[in-house]
Amino acid sequence: AESADDRAFCKKSVPKRMAIVVAGVVMNLILGYIMIIINTAWTSPITSTQISWFEDNAKSHSTGLEVGDEIVKINGMRIFTATDLSYQFQNDDDSIFDMTVVRNGEKVDLKNVAFSTDDKTMHIDFKVQPIEATVGTVLSHSLKETATDARLIYISLSDLVRGKYSIRDLSGPVGIVDTIGDVIDSQTDEDTGIDWSGLVQTLLNLGAFITINIGVFNLLPLPALDGGRLVFLIIEAIRRKPVPPEKEGIVHFAGLALLMILMVVVTVSDVIKLF
């Protein structure tokens, strides 16, 4: 039954209910952005996507790239940060790329930029230009990193649907705790102990990634998630009348049940991977 309280969620207008539904997602993104700002300011200088140096006989240089090129697209994907560069390079099969760069202020399309491989591992033969950390560059770069992290969940879900990854590659709370343990181990030296500065920086980066992805995932148009509720509100706005609460409830219950099953499967997979 609907609440008789005028302050109840169901009594609000459709735009206000939409704002309430997306508020949690916005707060996740803001929190992640703040964590990235702290980490970016802490780990200055900032990494760009502009090439500053090639090693001798660099294959990527001989196939199109030049010093001063700012890489803005790889295989059609917009490049915001060096993290995007790493993702594209790590998820390629033939080490040959179509790129768009900004050269002398103009966009230039480069076809078949190639990299050498060593034992099937692609060799990155250039370095990128560091950027001085100022208030403006830190805020701008942090915003780009936030966009990169947010976009990765959609890219990963697309790869999962296409079969590039399996359910075994997903991680839940158990996997996250295990990853944090690995982070602590990686920042611990037998002689000097824990590198607290490196540990905090790495945990901030991991925390921001998790926070942003929780927010973005929650916005997916799936039952039981805020994105699913937003779909019903959009339908209500178009129809000018709400979907019957009992029908909406059934959809959300079914979605919640499927999410719980997925969580159990992922948790069992995480536990198996521990051993």
C-alpha cells in the first residue's frame, strides 16, 4: 500500500524521484573523483598521453608515431589517460593499431602502427611526457581518470557478453579482500617493512576504482538496481501513469534473486581461486 505521508518517496514528482534514484550514483562518482584527486596530487608529476621519447629502432616510430604526438584514439576508442593506453595495449592480439594523434595542433590518422613482440608479449618502445602538477592539471587529469574508470565497467561487461572473459574472471568481496592482501604484500619489503606511502597511494587508487564502478554498475538498467528503477520512472513519465506497484515489485524481486545467485557463484569462484 502507498504511504499516506506526503514526504514519502512515492508521493514525489517523477523528476524528483529520478533525482533521488541517481543521487547515490552521483555521490559514488564524486567520492571516487576526490580519492583520485588526492592520489594524483600525491603521486605527481602527472602522466600524459603525449610521446616524449623513443628507444633506438623503435618499431612504433618507424610505422607512424612521432615525438610530440598526443595519442587521442586507439582502434576507435577515445583515449583520456595513460590508463587507457595500457588497457588497449594489454588487450590486443596482433600488436598493430589504428591511432589518431594530435600533431602540431592537428588531428592525424595513423594506420597499422606496429609494436615488436617478445615471447608473445608486446613491447612498448616509447615514453610519455610528464605534466607538472598544478591545481588545474590535477583537477583535469583526475576528471579524465574518473571517466576512464567509469567507462571500464561498460567495456568489461561488453567483453564478458562477447565471451572474452568468463564468470571466473569476476570478483566479489572475497576477491577484493584477497586483492588488498596482494597490494599489502607488494608494498612490503623484508628489510624495510611496509612502504606506507606506496600502500596508501595504491589503496586510494583501488578504492576509487571500486567506488566509481559500484556507482556506474548501479546505474545499469537491470531490475533491483537504481538503473532499473530509473527505467520504470522513465516509463511512468512517458505513460503519464505509474506501472502497477505489484508488477514492478515482481520484476525487481526476480532481478534481485538473479543478482544473489550471481553473487554466490562469484563468491564460490573467489574461494576456489584462493586455493
